[in-house]
Amino acid sequence: MQSTEKSIMNKLYFTSGVMFVFALLVVYKLVAIQFVQGEHYRSLADDRTIKDDVIPANRGNVYSVGGSLLATSVPKYDIRIDLVAPSNQNYEAFVEPLCDSLASFNNKSSAEYKRKLRLARENKNRYFLLARNLDYSEYLRFRDFPLLNLGAFKGGLIVEQSTKRDYPMGVIAQRLIGYERFDDYGNVTRVGIDGAFGEKYLRGEDGQRRKQKIGKGQWKPIEDFNQVDPQDGYDVYTTIDVNIQDIAHHALLEQLEKYKADHGTVVVMETKTGEIRAISNLGRNKKGLYYERLNYAVGETHEPGSTFKLMALAVALEDKVIDTTTMVNTEKGILSFYGKKVKDSKKGGYGNISVAKAFEVSSNTGIVKVIHNAYKKNPEKFVDGLYRMNLQDSLMLPLIGEGKSIIPDPRIKNGRWSGIALQWMAYGYGVSFTPLQTLTFYNAIANDGVMVRPKFLREIKEIESSVETFDTEIINPRICSKETVSKLQQLLKNVVEKKHGTGHRLYSDKFSMAGKTGTCQKDYANKDQLNYISSFSGYFPAENPKYSCIVVIHEPDKSVGYYGADVSGPVFKKIAQKIHTDAPVIDEVDDLNEKSESVEVDYENYYAVAQKYKTIMPNLKGMSAMDAIAILENMGLKVQTLGSGTVSKQSVKSGQKIKIQSLITLTLT
């Protein structure tokens, strides 16, 4: 019996010991979790219920050369309410006036809002949506609504801010200005100026706001302030002139629609500085409408056709193997090389003519023959001449996607050289350039041989403080001798001014132009798909050029026309004419006695108006919106328009003195 009792007692002692040890282990574990591992587990809990949400910074604004807004980040606000946060006293006191305010804002029933809010409060909804996508003034109005004006903790106000990129000029120049493009996986690509300078200047620094998970995948801000405020990006001031951009866009669009072309591009460059004043790139969609599809000016290489004849003659004149007076027999308009024919557009050719005449009439046989005779034994010398003029080089543009030029070279393996490469190059086949690369060469001729890099930016600013400025970059201070440049300039003038020049229909006795037409076959390997590229490249005025310009139009309707002089030339002329010779009628005021009198004035161009009459309000009635805005913005005034069409009313009477940055309202009908 004693043995049994002893055994039982031993078991009890053992069990008690085990339980005591287990209890000690439990206590140890609790202590360890509380004091040793507590921070780790609290952190895990916080990670599941609290997070620092990224607040995207506002991207910097993009401005034109004159300060007009081209792109901006517009803040948008969603307003929600945590219906658990307000006390019963606050809720009952302010819910009815809140519903009245909401109903007034949205033109809805106050009773319906009251019903929805009571139901949401009963369901303890902590993230009830009141309004979405508000602008800043609407957001400020909401913050003053009853209950919401008590803030986050007493009133339950939840404000969520996002940004939207806005383009005041709409689709005009949007491809150059840039925008976001998302792929099927949500990855974003930025194009244009926004893509080129976004990370360095426009992006800014994101902020942070702490949020708490409130169930159903929803997160609510914990405090009514940001842990880290976002820092806006810098503002970018481009070289784009909104008036010239508008002119170029509409001139190109009109011609594309007339000729039912596939796509086209226009670039206007300031001669001395290389500053790009306008780029328009328009392509046709399946519905036949044109939009800024791709940046053809920068990214699309193509055979230039006859516009390359200027480069070919530049090499030959510089090498002194020909002169503009050299005579050439055009051989009845047909030459053959290895069974391949070169033909003139004029049946029977032009007979025996000078090199200058061959260029003016764009004789393929004439130009090809003089280049063939001069370089057939040493084609490398011709290629080296092109290299000397930097035609093989990339322009090293900051914009993404610049196309690569192509120049066949007999010394390079797989260098696209063949038995007819030299002859085909002479009139613009076998070589390829982007429109901007071609224009850069023509601009160098206009600039007396100085080749400058195309320039898109003038300055980076933080508010009004300058961060960085951009100077003109010289690619080559002298692409050829002054003598050669002078001869080439005369050739380009003759194309427009001489009666037999291919661009003679563009001639105007009111302003001068110089340039070269180009018509190039496209897809010529398949005659069933044969199309054309029509182009015109040049500058204006012909003496002391202010601007150079190139127009390239792909695949015009052959039944309507396809020659460069007919398709692209008129776009060039319209741009030059609009910039330099449109003569609006304004009121001139005698500044001495401040008496107003209506005087019809023939201005040389828009910019003369802005400079000479910048303190006097002009008479804009009857003028197109584009012209009226061009004048006012160049006078340093802000403009808003009501309606569409021509100006019927203006907020400041003509003849009155005005201050720079004044706001002018134009009523259009």
C-alpha cells in the first residue's frame, strides 16, 4: 500500500514538475514576445495595417518661347468621408446642412444624400465617396462644407490628390511636347520633350502620406497632413513659338487632307540659333483623320530625292571639279548605267544646259552626269565630301528615337555600295536622312556655312529663378567655303525666282524665298505599290534669312498630284507668307496727345505689331482667332477666347493704352 501511495505521489510530483516547467516556458515565451520579439511582431502588424503611400510630385510645366503654357500638371481631388469619425453630436448637428451643400453642388436631392449618409454611417463606412476629380477651386469649396470643415478627426474629411497632365494647345505639337504612353503591362514610356527631359528636370520628388487599412482593400489617410510633401519639378522653357506652330500645323493639315496623304511633317528653324520654332507631325488613322502619331521629323529616315542634289553639288563645287557654268548634255532625258535608267521628268530632256540650269529645273540626268564624270574613278572622294559636311553624323538630339542617316561607302563592308550607287546618290536615291537632318544642312547654307545643332530648350526655371540655360551649339563652323556657299544660295534663289525653276509657282513679289523641290519614288521595287514622297526645303527671306523650313509629305494621292512643287511647296509658301506678310488692320494712337484715330497700317509681320504697338490695344474685329491671339501674345498680353470663329468683340477697346500681362477677352462668332 505504501509503495502504491509512494508511486502515486512520485507521479504527482513529476506531473507538477512538468507543468511547472511548462508554465515557466510559457512565461518565458510571453516575456520574449513582449520584450525581446515584441518590436518585430508589432512591426509586422503595422506593415499589414499601415503604409506610407507615395504622393506623386507635380511634373514641371512646359512653356513656349514666349511664355505660353504648353503642358502642365493639374491637381485633381477626390473627397471622401469617414462616417465613424464624427461624434453623434457633430453628425446630427451638421449632416443636414452638409447634404444641402452636396445637393447644391451636384444639383441633386438633399434628402437622397441624407439617406445614403445615414445608411453608410450605420454600416460604419469609413471611406464613403462624396466627389471625384475636383479641380482646386472645387476642392476648396468642399473643405468649407458643414461637418467637413471640422477636419479629419472631428468631421471625417478624407482628401486624396492626384495629378493630370493637361495640354492647353490640344493636339497641336503634342508629339513634340510629349506625353505618357502605357503598354499592355502598365509600363509607361514618355515621348518628346517630356521623355527627353522628364527625369532630369520635369519629374520632381515624390512625397509620402501615411495611410491605415480599413478593410476591403481600402486605405485611409491617418493624419490630415503629409509625412513628406512632394516637390514639384522644374519648369522647361522650349524654343517653340505658339503662333508659328499653329501656322505650320494648319498649313500641313490642309494639304494632307487635300492630297489624302498618309502622313507628313513640317519643321521651322531659326537660322542663326538653330532654335526650333515649330514641328508638326501628322499621320492618318483608319477613319481618315490626322493626328500627332509619330515624330516623323526626328525619327523617320527616307530617301530625300532631289533635295539631295544640293548636297551633291556642294561637294563637287567645293572640290572644284565643276562650276555652276559647266555645261552638260542631258542626253534627251535618259541615261543608262548597268541597265538601270535615270530619267528626267521632262520628256526629251533639256538639251545642253549649264549645271545651274540643271539644278533649277531639277534635271536628274544633268546632275547625275556631272557627278558621274567627276567621281567615277574615285567615288570615295565624293563620299568623303559628304562626310566633311557632317551628313553621316547623328545630330545627337536629346529627343529619344533619332533616325540614323545612310550614306553608301565603297570602303565599308556591307556599306550598301553597288555599281550604280554613285549615280543614284547624285539625285537622292540610296541615301537616307531624317527631315531634320536635311533641314540642318539647308539651314547651314542659309547661315553662310555655319552648321548649328537643332535646339529645343532655352531655359530651365524653378518658379522665376533660372536653373540652367542652353546656348547655340555649332556642329561645324564652316561646312564649305564662302565661295561655294554663295553659289549654292544663288541656285536656291533661282529655283523659286527663275521662270523655269521647279519652284517658280511659289514666287511672290511681296517676300523672297529660296529652296529646292524634291519628288522621290517610294516602294519603287514593286510597281504595283509605287508611291511618292514630296518635299520642299529652303529658307526665307532669301537675303539675310530668318527661318529655314522643310516640308515632307508621304504618299499623296497620285491622281491629285505628287510633285514636290505642287504638294509640299505650297505649305512652305503659306508658312512664310503667314509669318511675314499678313497685314492686319489696327488702330494707331498718337502717344503724344493720347488721341485715338483709326489708321490702316501695313505691317511687315506679326512681330512688328508686337514691338511697335505693344502699349496700344489694336482693333481685332473681323480677324481670325489665330491671328488675333498671335498679335496679342506677342504684345505680352494674356488672352482668353469665348466661342469660335472670328473676333466680334474685345474686352478692351481699340486705341486704349494697355499694360503688359493684361488679360484680354475675345468673343468669337
